[in-house]
Amino acid sequence: MKRIILLLSICFLIGELAARELDKAFQLLPQPQSIELTEGKGINYLELSYIQPIDQASIPPLGDMLNRLPHFSRVGKPVRLQLTDQHVPSYPEGYTMEINNQGVCISARTMTGIFYGCQTLEQLMEDSRDFNLPIPAMQITDYPAISYRAVHFDVKHHLDRIEYYYREIDKLAQYKINAIIWELEDKLRYTRRPEIGAPNAISKQEMQAICRYAKERNIEISPLVQGLGHACFILKHHWELRENPNSDWEFCPSDPRTYDLQFDLYRDAIEAMPYGKYLHVGGDEITAIGIDQRCKATGKTPFELQMTWLKKVCDFATAHDRIPIFWDDMPLKYGGVWNLINSTESNEEIAAKWNDKKLNESIELFPKECVYMRWNYRDATKPGHQRILQWYHDKGLKVMGATAAAYGDSPFIPRENSLAGYIKGFSELVAQNHLEGILATAWDDGSPHSETVWRGYIAQGEYGWNPTARSVETFKVAHAQREFGFPPNDNRMNFLDELEQEAFFFDDALVNSGRRNPAWGTTDFTLITLPSQNEPGTWSRTYQSKIAQAKIEQKRYEKICQGIKEAKQHALRNRYTLEIYEQTNHLFNFPTRLILALHEYDTAKHEKDKQTALQQINEVCDYFSTMRNQLEEVYSQTRFMEQPDGYIADQNHHNHLAAKSNNSDWWYYYEVPMVRKTRAWINSLIVPHKSDH
């Protein structure tokens, strides 16, 4: 009977432990693969008094809290770091962590695993401090689902201050991102072709130092030097190599000098980033190929010309011990499957229309050593997209996924929960299909501030490591705690959902037609009209839908203001991010203010009310200048706001506003001319008539 009771007690205890979950106050990000709570009371972060490496382990770069601990035995409880191949994950980046009232032991096969175990422990200690709770006794077994987890630094239209890149690397390491693909364009000071580098470009030595710092934190940096297309940063200096003399977009792939120039840039980029294993050669979005006499003389089709270029640059990469990466859209367009890949049709509909004959006939044109970067910045799980992944697999070609933390559609902020749902979906596909890795692109087309992109980067850290553990909503909770110290139930970051929504009205509130969306090409525009003094009420009837939405947006703005105010008061860290959101909110509110002030004027019943409304409109115009100055003052704490002296504007169809102006006017594409138009209108109303003299 005693044995039965003992057995039942043991079973009850095991069941109780299995049912227990880690307190929600501990939000680890990325979510570890396995957390098993064990018996014991755990440990307070203050009880950990020293770090002790054993079994040939060393001490990696540490976070702030762990770095305060001495590296010698003393009174208190240790953090032991142990290299071993016993009872640890087989993955090079995997680790186990045992926490009990005796201390902490992190075990791994490699120092990379030790490093990532320390990142997790740093988060546990941070939460223990922030919420005055002991770290529970537990066993963590952890490893990544995807081995190559990269983010994209795109500096085509702006540079940040050098120290900011070091801070970004520290944060990427905290969230277990292990690679950066750095799109250089003219922001590297090329030594072989110095005319290409912008006047404010980063030197090779500065870049080497950044790469070494990243390597010490297990982040590998590889260059992306755009070629064939997206070549405006080069061809604005080398007209002789243009495929189309009226555009600096594409190289002529049939001119040998094209390769002399591109290979010089590759050499400089490889030297500047000496620890990366990849060379990304670009190659996407070609709009004119085969139209030049040099290409026509070859007798090759555009498809053949594209792939001839690809073969040559891939041969260069492999000869220089780099694996080439190539954006894959052009072969798929030439192969006739592009529209189906991006369609929302069902499996059955896709199967009925699928025709990969042209692709199959051209398979010998596809270099086998190349990694084909399959980019999809929306829902990559659609049947058409999964179909092309299967085609790559069947052909034995290497593929890497590219999702987006910012895909260029807004100058100021990514939308839709920082695109976290799309990042999660593509990461799941990459893990399921054992692709080469995942990249979260952050396109600089609209040049958003990096702080607005960070939630997307961190989502890539979460879902690249563990794609299925969290929903987007639970990720947002974890992000709020990790980045700002907000407890899960406080909902302090709800304002960000509203801010993303506010951006949609801002986009075109001040125009009747036009587009400033950089991802799809900015167009000319027509500003809204202004009220007529002689036809009161007509303007308000014309723009009744804008006015109705502006009233909604004003309430949204006030709600966001209050949310950011409270977030800044309660934040334990990263207040600068909140300041960026705050200034962005003020900018988004400007069209709302102006529309509502114009509506007040248009519907005023008495002359006195009209004059009061006119004064209000004038104050809104004055506010724009004040708001702009404040926004740029905050932004400029980390980034350079203007192009350098001597900068040459782009000359191509993409019409990125950031590349068309040497100052920051392009950010206010509608607002600056609208203020000018409104002030002229105000002056026309107050200028005395000739009959008054």
C-alpha cells in the first residue's frame, strides 16, 4: 500500500510539474524550443555573483547584467559555462541551461551555443530584476529551426551614424539573429572605383571594424552589390555601360567593361566584409535588356542575356570563395510563371494553369552554385508560391527565403503588425522545406527610420529561431516586455496598432490623385482644392468623406498621444524608439488638422467665425514647420538627414523620392506644396481690394 501511495505521489508530482508553465513575467524572445520547470525555489538574479568557464569554455561577449559579474570564484552562486557534447543539442548554436538554487549552468557543443545561452540568461535576469521575481528552477533545451537568420541593412538612400550600427548589432545578437546582408550601393568608399562611392561613404576600414565586432557576436555580414539592374548608383557615373542611354537602371550585359567594373566593386566589398560567406549580386527587376546594339549583336534572348550575366558573376563569386546569392524574379518572369507564383488562386486553379515548360527547357542556364533568393514580402504560404519552391527542390537548386520587415511602401512606418505575420509564414516554410536560410529585407525605398523597422527585425529573430511557438499577438506582447519592460497585461504598446492604421489616411489625405508610395513608384499628384469664399459649404460637400475620416483620425491621434505618453513614463529602456513613434504620430496628424480647420472655415456662419477659422488654418501651417523641425531633430540623433554635397540624383523609372532631393523635402511630398498653396490662398483672402483704396 505504501508503494502504491508513493507511486501515486510521484505521478502526481510529475503531472503537476508538466502542467506548470513559466510565469508570464518571463517573456523569452525568441521562445526557446523547450522549457521544463523543475523542483526547487529557483534563484534571484542578485544571487548570481560570478561567471566560471569550465571544460575549455571561454567567456563570450555578454549583456549588461552578466558583464557586471566577475570572472573568478567568490562567495555566492555561479554561472557556469561548459563545452561538452554530452546531453546537449546537436546543433552548433544549440545549448542547454539548468537553473536551480545552486546557480546556473549553460552547456553547449560550441562557444556559439554558449553565447546564445548567455543571451537567454540575460533576459531571465532582466525580468527577475524588472518584476522582482526569482528565476524559476528550470531546464531549457534550445536550438534554432533555421540555421541562417539574416536581416537586411539597405543604405541606398541614407546613412546612420557609425555608432548606431554597433548598437544595432548588439540588439540583433540579443534576439539571436546571426547574419546581415548589407546592401551597399554607393555608401562604401570603393578604392578601385572611387567615383562610385558617395562623398559620405563608409571606408573599408570602418566597415571591417563593424564586421569584426559583429563576428565576435556571432553575426556574419555579407555584402549586396546591386548589379545588372538597380545600378543607378554606378551608371550615373558610367553612361557608356547603360543598356538604355536614358536610364541609369541597367547595365549592358554584353559589354566586357561591365564585368571589369562590377568585379572591382565586388573585390572592394569582399575586402570590406571579410568574414561573410556570401556575395549577393542583386540581378532583379530588369526592365530593359537586349535593346542595345551590343546585346542585339549577340543574337541572345533577354532570358539568355540575364543568365549569361548571372553565370559570369557567379563564377567570380566562387573563384573568390563566396557563395553567390541572386534575386530570382527575372528567370521566373521569363519562364512565364511569375503571375501564378504571386496569385491568390487555389491549389486546383494553380495546377490547372501551371506551365513550367520554358523554365524546364532553360534549366541548364541556372548556375548550380548559386543560391536563388525567393523573395515574397506578403503571404508566402499561398499555393502558387509553394509550387515554385517545389520546382526549385525538384531541380536540385539552392533556395533562400526573403520576407520583409519593411518593403518600401511607406516613408515612415511599416504596417500590419510590422509585417510579423508574413515573417512568421515564410519562416515556417523555410524550416519545413529545409531552405538555405531566411532574410528579413528592410528596403530603403521610402527610407523609414530604423527604429520603426525594429519590431519586424525582432519578429525575424523570433520566427527564424522558432517559427511555430508564438502567434503574432503573443509575439507583440513579448516584444513590448523585452524592448520596453512593459508587463504582459499592461498593453502599453497598443498605440502602435493605431499608429500603423493612422498612416493609411496620411498617405493621400491631401490629394485628389497621385501616389507617394515608393515601392510602386511615386507619381505626379493633384492637391485638394481650397474653400471658396463665395460658395460656403461646397468644399465640405466635395470632401465630406475626407472630413468624416479626419474626425475619426483626430480621435485616433489623441489616443495615440496618450498611449505614447504613458509608454514613455513607464518604459524601462528604449525610450528613443518611443520618441520616433511620437514624432511620426505628429506628422501623420498634420493632414487631419488642416482638413478639419478648412472645414471649420467653409461652414462658418458669421464673418467673425470665418476670421477665427482662418487664423486657425494659419496656425496649422505654422505648426507644420515646428513639427517638421522637431521630427528631424529627433531623427537626426542617429541618422544623417541630408545627402552630401556633390550627390547626383538618380535618373530612372523607379522615382524614389529619397534619391531625387539632397534635403529632406521629399518626406513631405504633399505637405510642403499644400502649406505653400494654403498660405497663398490665405493671403488672397486678406489682401485689400483695389476699390478699398
